[in-house]
Amino acid sequence: DDTWVAITEALLKSEKVHIIVYDEDEKERVIDMLKEENIQLTDIDFNIYKTDDFWARDNGPIYVKDGEGNLVIEDWGFNGWGDKAKSENCDEIPEKIANHQNIKYVDLNDIMMNQGGAVEVDGNGTLMATKSAILNKNRNPNMTQEEAEEIFTKYLGTTNFIWLNGKAGHEITDMHIDGFARFGNESTIVTMNEKDLLEWQVPQSDIKTLYAATNKSGIKYNFVNLPLTKNNVTTEYGKKLNYQGSYVNYYIANTVVLVPNYNDANDVVANAIIQKLYPGRKVIGIDVRNLYANGGMIHCVTQQQPK
């Protein structure tokens, strides 16, 4: 709960916050928590929908603009990362939000199973992803890479692709890209050094592919490397997770950047690197240790909505 409250408070410095709550009782519980921290509710919107879990990056709406510049919600199919978790309620969330916001809705459930954390786009025509999280027998059986690229070109406007093999079976997502490589901007990839990528279990061949990546014009990207945590993560309640934490899973807001922090010596190091990358925004560290015990960080539980 403390993590959710901290995320909400930090985002309210920058933008409106939309919170999905399971029912009226949950809404009242969340409101009470926010009031206890003297957080104003003026720019908070609550949506009451039954959900199976809280990974809004993967089961939430994907916002794009059509050829006329109109905002559109795309509803990519979500099946619990390959039928590994309950997903029926979450799979309905994008359509419910589109109806609530009266935004044009595009149903892609029968076209591709795709999670928001599985793809990164540079805003200039390039998409980066792991095959293990998309071209997977539990997501899109028998889909070829060429077919996937055609779908992404049609619905995300990308024409250049950086495909990493990833690692099927590596945690529930089958190695989502947003845990270890992100586009910091259209010319920069934010990732880790080779040693830390190997610690994250990224295959050696993928590391080579990643560092050789070029944009749609054939120009190599600049690279910014973030460390892993210095130590394995321990939750606030004392559970030892036996693995390190990634800082790559941050969220870019209008005027702030929320960075996962772990009560670790490398928090200040990672925050400073990200602050330098986004000089026009204020970096705010969010303690995600208890959230991380459930498998994800800030990018995993947020989804941006353009104006």
C-alpha cells in the first residue's frame, strides 16, 4: 500500500492519476489511505472494475493516435502471460476504459496476444522486443516474426525492429524487455553493462544484438547503463528475495520520472544517471521492495495516457 500511495503522490505533481479499484469497498479503502497522507483527490479519477491483478502495463489499454490525430485505445489480447495466471477480468479492462472515456476502440484480441511490457518503441519507427515474450507457443502459437512485424507496423506504426531472443520460462513474463532495456529517447537505449545483463540472465547473443542496434536510418543508438542494486533485495517486512533489483523499469511522467528504489547503495547512483538523462524532469525514487516481491516495478504497474 505504501508503494501505491507514494506513486500516486509523486504523479500528482505532474499529471492526473487514474486508479482502477476492484469495488466500492476498495475505493473507500484507497481514499482513506490517501487522506491519511494528506493527498488531495482533485486530480484522481477512480474506475471500479474487477481485476485479477495489478499489472496495468500489461493488461491495460495501449493509447495510440490514428491517421487523423485522434486518440485511440488498442486492446491487445491478454491471457495471463501465456495462461500462467488468471486473466479474464483484466482482459476486459481496455474496452471498459474506452467506453468510460468515450475513446475510439480497436479490438486486437483475435490478432495478437501482446503485453505493454513486452514492447519498447523509440517514437521514431523502431520497436524492440524479446521473441520469448511474443513469439511464444502460449501467446501466439505458429506466428512468424514476419507476421508479428506486419501487425506492429499496422497498429503501432513501427517499421524497424530490434529482436532479442529472450529466455522463455524466465519468470512469468518470459523475459519482458522493460526489465532490462528501454528507449530513453529516440536516440538512446537505457540498459545495463554486460556483467549485469548476464546476471539478469539475458543471453550473451542478445547482449551483442542489443549493443549493435540501429534506428530506422541505420544509425547506432547511444547507450546509458544503469547498475543493478549492489545487494540482493530484501523487502520492508524482511523477506530476502535472493536476486538484485533493476532500475530500468522507471516511468516517465510530464514533469517527473519515477524510479524504482530498493533501500540500496546504488539507488542514489541510478537516480543521478536518470536525472542527467531527463534534465527537464525531477527524478523521484519510489521504494518498490514490497512490490518487487510480487515480480515487478514501477513501469509494470503504470500505463500512460496522452492528452
